[in-house]
Amino acid sequence: MFKSALRSSIYASMITSVVISLVMFFGLPQPVLAGGLLSEIRAGYASIKDVKGSFSQVSKIKELDKKMSYSGVFSIKIPKKMYWRYDGTDLQEVYVNADTIIVYQKKLNQAIRRQFNENTLGQTPIALLSGLKDIDKDYNVKEFDGYVRLTPKGDFLNIRYFDLYPSEGRFPIGKIVLIDKNGNEVEITLKDVLLNTGIKDGTFTFVLPKGVTLVDN
């Protein structure tokens, strides 16, 4: 039972970190950058208003010495809305809407709601979404052969760094690998991506199911 609870706690924490990282990055204003791989990736966002598709995810949880695989679908409306659904027996849905993130865990019959503000998180995703002008201001950026590594400056959530791998399709990102400060690893590969389909705002609104407990964290 303890391992099950620990797994659920770690899993929810990792989901939160991953989704915040994604919405943070996808929503960044377009900076003026010199040439290079990062510049090419960022240039791909110039005409994107919304994104949807499917994904596969492999999570390696160091504390449990366990490797888990997931799949699901996602929708993003730049800059401040995201829906992320993990299918299967551990169905979870993640809703990001402005300064609120809700993680709905169907198996546990609960939804966890978290607010972001400068008092609780310091350098918050919303601060990044609304005011970041230069990615070099908040990240140490290093380009390798085939991918870009972004390492947050200061203490940003539980993220050590994440690597961005470009896509060969219309959407500039093909894969994201996130490493947290506990040594856990999350690898997400995006698939079947569609751009600018006019995603409705209701997609990003969580409706509390009957009998489900809403917990503010």
C-alpha cells in the first residue's frame, strides 16, 4: 500500500512538472535568437495558434526502480491553455487554464487543483508566459548534436533540465526528455500532430464528476 501511494504521489508530481514545462515552453513569446537548432525550433511557432495530437510517454522513477509506459492525447491553445489525458487503467486528465492546473485521477476518485502565484512558486509559469522576452534570461541553453538542453536558472519547480528534439513535420518539437532533481526521467514523443484546428475553450475546462473530491494543493 505504501508503494502504491508513493507511486501515485510521484506520478502526479511528475505529470505536473511535465505539463507545466510544456505549457511554459509552448507559450513563450518569440525571442530574437541567433542561428542554430533552437532558433529553428522557435521559428516554427510563429504561425501556431493551437496544437493537438497524441503522445507516448516512458517514465523512469528512480525511487521505485521502475519504468512505466503511457499513451494519450493532448490539446494546447497558445499561450495559456492545455489538456493532457493519460489513457489506460490509470486514467488521468490534466487541465491547465491560465494560472490553474487540475490533475484528475479517476482511479483515486479525486482531482488536485493547484494555483500559481509569485508567493508560492517564485518564478511561476504564468510569469514566464506573460513576461519572458529572452529565453537566455531564465535558462542556460546548450545545443548538442540533434537536440537542445534547457537548464532553468534558479529554483524552478523540481526540474533539473529538459531536452528538446526537433520534428521533421510541421510542428517543431518531436520529443521532450525531462529530468527532475530526484533523477527521475520522463520521455514524451509527440505523434499525429495537427495545427490550427480551432480548438474550443471548453476543451480546457474541468467539470467535476459527481462524487469526486476536489483537493486544493
